[in-house]
Amino acid sequence: MWFPSGSVFPVARALQSGFPRLRTSTTIHEVGVAWFLLALLRMPLLSCSANPPAILIMKVPATNREFYLTITSLVPRGYSSRTLEEFLRCLWQLLQPFRQREGIKADELFHLLIGALNIPVPPFDDAWRASYDKYASAERESGFEACEALLLRQIVDLREMAEANQLVDPMRFFGTCSPRGRGWNNSDLHTYLECASRGMFGGWEPGDPTGVVFVPGKVAVLGDGGSVEGRNPEDLPRPVFALDDLDWDDFWNFLHAAQLYE
């Protein structure tokens, strides 16, 4: 359960007014509490909505298994309340108060993803197209700027893929390239978040309702002596562990797995 602090109510008013203009010191905890308060105020309306936002009173996932199950249940296959590009624009907006931080906490990552499913979608900025190549250089660096560059390039890719009608091609799930030549395996919101979660943290188990199954046959793994061995994927360990906080390199890997992990 979230409990409000003294600074939450101005944040709630900012969110309620539309596009959030949050001070740089606003924490993701305050944003999460604000959304919780607005959800309570709007509960009769939300209960009548055909596709209500994913504002729920829920336990913050503590393990990789809980994180995977929670995120994939909030954004199941066929989710259509907002596009992946819209989600990423929201995520970019919510990340701005973290610019001077060394990274994000595990619970903050969860709140960021929940927030990006619900806040008003900021507009697409055509300046992002013009800066695409500049972002390519920044993406090879480290820190917040590298994550922001990757995120903005993903947004531009998805916008241009939509304009080229690539996002209605059912074969895109076998892998495709954006008009600028970047590879994409996960161009819808469900597969993006599912592969980000599984690629970064694991947490998947056979039988989960996410459409993921084992590839038939054996897989190559390193044995104890360093030799390559063939083993059945069902026999490989799938550890459950507590989630650690993420530095910006970790978050970059999360975004990268979301785009390309299979």
C-alpha cells in the first residue's frame, strides 16, 4: 500500500491537469502515490471503462518471478490501450527526474512502467528524427544519456515503422528492420515488456500464459570443465531471486533486451 507524503498532492494535480510538468526533484514514489490517489477518485469511471488503465492496488514485485508475472499480466497478448511508441514516450517523460541519479531502484522501475501505461501521452517531437544519428553516438556512451538516446531512437524507429505500414505485418514477429536499418524483434507492447523482463531478469516458467515455449531439441551450454555440452532446456536452472537496483548500464540492457530478445 502506498502512503502519501506532503508533496504528493501537487504532483497529483499536475497529472490530473494533463501533460505532467513535474519538478526535477519529483520522485517516482510521489508519482506512484499520485496515480494511486487519482485512481481512487476516478474508480467509478474506471470500473465502467472497456479498457481501464492498469491503476491497481498491488504489491510491488520483490523477485524476478513476481516481476515477470505482474508485468505480463498487466500487458497481456493483444493489449491495445496504447501503442508501444506511446508507452515509450510516456516512459521517456517519467525518466526525466532521474537524470542526475546513478540509476533506479527495483521498485522504481516497476512504478515507471506502471506510470507509462497511464499518464497522458506526450506529443512526438520531430526534432528527435533530426537528432537520430546524434543519439547513435550518445547510445555508445554510458549513464542516463545513453539510455535516453536508446529510448528516443526506439521511439523514432517505431514512428517510422508505423508510417511505412511495417507494424501491421504479421511477419514482423520473426524479426524486421526499421526504415533506418535497426533490427527489431519486439515491436508491440506485450512482447517488448515480456522480453525485457525475461531477457534481463528471467522469471519465466513453462505454462505461463505469455506464449513462450521451449525450442525443440537440445541447447548448447558450458559444462563444469568449460566444454560445450548439449542439454534439454527443461533441465536448465531457472533461479528465483530478489531484484537488485539497476545502474544505467543495467537499464540500457533492459531496453535493449526489450527490442531484440527472443
